[in-house]
Amino acid sequence: MSSALTAAGLGKRYGRKWALRGCTVEIPDGHVVGLVGPNGAGKSTLLNLMVGLLAPSEGSLEVLGRRPAADAEQLGRVGFLAQDAPVYGSMSIADHLRFGAHLNPRWDAGFAQERLDALDLDPKQRAGRLSGGQRAQLALTMALAKRPQLLLLDEPVAALDPLARRDFLATLTSYVAEHGISVVMSSHLLADLERVCDYLLLVSAAQVQLADEVEELLAHHRRISGPRRDLSTLPADQQVIWQSHTERQTTAVIHLEGAIHDPAWQVDELSLEDVVLAYMGGGAQAPPSRPLLGVAR
Amino acid sequence: MTWMSWRQVRSGAFAAFGILVAIVVTLGFTGVHLSNLYADYRSCSGFTCGSSFNAVTRSYHHVRWVGALLILVPAFVGIFWGAPLVARELETGTFRLAWAQGVSRERWLTSRLVVSGVVSAVTTGALTFAFTWWAIPIDRLQHNRLAPSVFAERGIVPVAYALFAFALGTAVGTVLRRTMAAMAVTLVGFTAARVVTQIYVRPHLLSPLTKVVPLNAQLGIGIDRTTAGLHLVPDGTPKLPGAWVTGNRIVDSAGHGPTTAYVNHACQSLLAHTPPPGTGGPGPKGRPIDGPAFQAMQECLNNLSARFHEVVSYRPASRFWELQWLESAIFLGAAALLVSLSVFWVRRRLV
């Protein structure tokens, strides 16, 4: 099976600061990947590396089996919606579609026109006068009409109101369901991601902390709580992601392979949001030797 | 991609073409009249010639400002078409849209450079051609196409300047990533390049010819009266029509100039007729000398001619086009280097 993304020791440095480092991950084709992490964690850097707008400072990166932006063909296979959905303010919507048609060999003009009609956008309107939601929809239309095999979305819904967000995600999910393309989408809105994503990539502190299918993540993470005790006595297949102790009680989020047999624990299933928060909250306190989980499956 | 490149320069190009058409129409109408005036001068006789000459060389003073505009147009091209070409994309983030389409960055940049470059060259070229044609009668009478200020308003060099300014603006904008800063640096850089070329490079592009002129050939050698005595001032405009005079010395066969003592000795009678400065007498710098003083001046120059002569170094008018091509080649070569820098920077450094 081919992979959407293969990174080995990937790093990107700005001056002396590493925005992303030691990123080794492989994501199979055909997933809708949620890319999450705190602000400044390296999400945008990773997406810009994948589309070839940035070059790695170290390590290697392949997207759909080839170096990003290697040539025009590779550029045509990857659709990109940059943060804040940049458009040419003085150009009309029709100009933008013509721009896309001229620059992309597989451009689907019929699809683009249908989308405009569905969105009720006037082709003569200047892109600079569009609302944030309309601009994002225009940029998404351009990214989809080039018929990409992989779509990269950098915080596409961050600036949108709830209604525009719902419309945007509806467009995206219906397109993905119809064409079966791969998507990598970064967002802070975990609830949205939980709805559309089947794979999670968590980047925090310039490192990949987690990369796995959502189902697997949910199946292998549990919250346990019980009387206070030392967690180093847990079985070998159970690793502590996050823990909290009060005087009498211990609560922890653990990664596990098998079942929990210890009757002292109360075991709860977790939402995707709970898993993500456990990793983001635990990142700082965890010892550096803690193995990364779920990487390179 | 060509359509997109045109779309991005279109509004500016239309504005420039509009102004261009207005100027060319003005030049057309006044130019026809000017060549009629020139024809009148060619067929003049006797007393009318002076006024016919003046009619050609002194009419349409306001239209001559087009020449000054021609000095500015290349700078405008660099500032308004060169500097924002890449810098504005970087500033507004639209490069993330443009460079994620199915066209490589190199092709994107090449297309934008070619389309905007052609627009720049056509605009500047049309204006230069129209003005060069318009000024033909004046140039024929004034013989100064090689004069530094006139040279830059004629022929093909304005197009080379414009393409250089455009390439400079693009490269600076690519490296600085700020449109306003790039515009300022482009203006300063282009002005510096023009001034340095005009003063330090152009005089060395063609090897000068020299002409030896006797002092008593009525060329208008000046004689200056100082408190120390007399000293000679070389003729600034020897009769070399259209030539660009770059050097002018009065020397003997060994290459030495006359000392004041020698001139005083050779021109004793002139010295007697010209009181020292400040005493209000007639002299070369005051009212024209006449009568006995004029006789003394003739005698003085005859005496000096026995040993001294004037050596003029110049570039003849016939080498106007050679110099135009040489200077254009320099600016176009520099433009090519700057374009390579932009391509390299967009491909390798902007990552």
C-alpha cells in the first residue's frame, strides 16, 4: 500500500529554532488525517514542507511517494489550502477559476462551476470583498477542482463562523467520500476533527507525539482511576500517558495493548479529545526517554 | 500561466498605455509641425535663417519635458512593476496559492518576468522611439546627441535602463520580501547605477579621438586676467559638430602647459591693455574687447601659437549608435544577472 506521507528524521529550522525535529512517521493512503497540536507546535511547518513551500533542514520527506514539489506533475497531485486562505484581492472569483484552469492540467471546470452555483457566489465579485467563509470556500474550490490525490488544509475553519464551518466540512466530507482522496487537515477544533477524521497526527513541542488511526487510538487508550498508588507497578503492556494524584485517589490515562484485569481500577473509555489532551498535557512532565507511541505502524 | 501573468500586470499596463497614447499623439502633432519648421530652415536664406533656426530649437519647450519623463520612466518601471512582482506575493501570502498550483515556481517566475518585462520594454521603447523621432530636427541643429543628458533620452538606452530597473526591482523585492522597502532600494540602486555609468563608465566605452588645433585658429581661446597676469582658458566647444568633448588642454610639443610668466611675456601688449581685476577695465571676462586690445589679443595668440597648441579629446557624432549599443549591453547584462539571482532565490532560498 502506498503512503500519503513518509518522513524520516524530518526537521525544519528557522535560524536557531527548530520548528519541527526528528519527525519520523508514515501515514497510509486514503485517510482523512487530523493534524493537531498546540500553537507553534509545527503543524503549519509540516504542511508547508509537504506541499514544497518549505524545504527540510534535515531528514527526508516523501509525499505520495515523491519529493514535494519535485515537478509540475507532483504539484498537480497535491492540493493545498494555506492558512487564512490567501486569494488575490483585486481579482474576481472567475479570474481565480481561470487561474486554476490555466495552471492545472487536470482542472475540472464543471466541478468548479457547480460549486460556485451551490455556494451562490457571483463570479464577477472581487475576491477581496468576500467574507472569510466565502474566501475559504473559494480556496477550497480551487484546491479540489485541480483533482488532487492528496489535499492539505492548514487551519481551514479557524476563521469561520459555525454555519460556514459546517458548510465547509460538509463540502469536504462529501468530496472525500466520492473521490476517496487523502486529506491532511490541521485544526484546533477537536470536535470537528472527530467528526471528519479517521486518523490522528499529534505534533507538540516540534515533535510527532502520536500518529494512528482514530479507531486504534480509542481502542488502546483508557482512563483508569482508583485508590492512590504508584503507577510503576502497572503491567508492561500499559504505559502511562498522563497521571494525576490526589491524597487518596490516582487518575491516569494509559496506553494499553490488552485488557485491564486489576479490579481496583475503574476503567473509562475516552473520546478523541480526551486522548489528545492527555498527550498535550503530559508532554511537559514526561521523561524524555518515554517512547513515542503508534509511530510508523 | 501567460494569461495569469498578464492578468496581474494588466491594470498597470492599461494605465501606462493610456498615458503613452496621449503622449505619442501629442508628439505626433507637434512633431509634424516641428519638421515643417525644420524644412523652412533648410530653405532659408539670408536674414530669415536666424529666426528659422530659433523656431526649430526654441519651440515646444513644454513638449521637451517628455525627455525628462524618459529619464524617470525606467525608475517607475523598476519601482511599480519590478519591486512588487515577487515581494507582494510574499507579503500577502498569495505565493502559497500560486506556488501550490500545477506549475513549478521557476516557470511561474519566468512567465511573470517575461510578460511584465515585455510590457516594460514596449512602453519604454514606444515612448523613446516617438521622442527620438520628434527630436530629429532639434538634434540636427543642436548637434548634441552625445551630450550626457541628451544621450539618455534617445535611441535604445532607455529600454535597457527600464529592463535593468525591472530586473533590479524584482531581485530586491525577492530578497527583501517587502514591497515598500524594495521600491525605495530600487530607486536608490537604479539612480546610483545610472550616475556611476554616466560619469565613470561611459567615458571609457569608446577610445577617444584627439584633434590638434592651432591657438590662432579663431576658436575662441579665453584669456583670463588675474592679479598674477594672464593665463589661457581652453576653448570649451571646438568646432566638432555633435562630438562629445571629454578633454581639452593647451600644451607644447613636450606636453607641458604655458606658465603665467611665459604668457605674460608673450602677451606684453595685451597685459598693458587689460588692467588687473577689480579695477573695472575691459577684459576677456568683461565687455568684449575691441580696437587696440583686440589687436593685442591677436598678436598674443600668434606669439603663443609658435610653441603651443590646443589638444581636444572627443568622441565623434558618428559613434552615437555604437555607444548606445555598448551602454545598452552593459545594462542588459546586469539585468540578466539580476534575473538569474531572482530565479535562484525563488528556487533555493525562499523555502
